[in-house]
Amino acid sequence: MQFQITDIEFDFTDDFSHVENIDQDVIDEVKGTIWEADDEDDLIEEITCASGWCIKSIDYNHILR
């Protein structure tokens, strides 16, 4: 299944040295990517592994072929 992220919130509090611009860059990159995953749990795992950040909340659309 393919997913397009419409809104996402990461837990950026783990890194004491994060920069706001980098935070927004991560969000923009995730939202600009079409994600391939089996289900919502797999989608969360894929994004977490790719971004290196835990997800607090996520909204998405299924892309139908």
C-alpha cells in the first residue's frame, strides 16, 4: 500500500541540540515522500527508521492505484 503523509508530529525532545530549521526539514521531507508500507504500524516503523525520530502523531491518505 502507498501512503501520503498529510500531518506528522515527531518527538524532537530527545535531542538537546536540535535546531528548529532541521525539525521542519525532516517534517517536509516526510510529507513530500510517497511511503510504501503494509499497514499503519509498518508505515510508522518505516518513517521512524528513515528519519531517526519517534512519531507522536500521524495523519495520512491511502493512495489508490
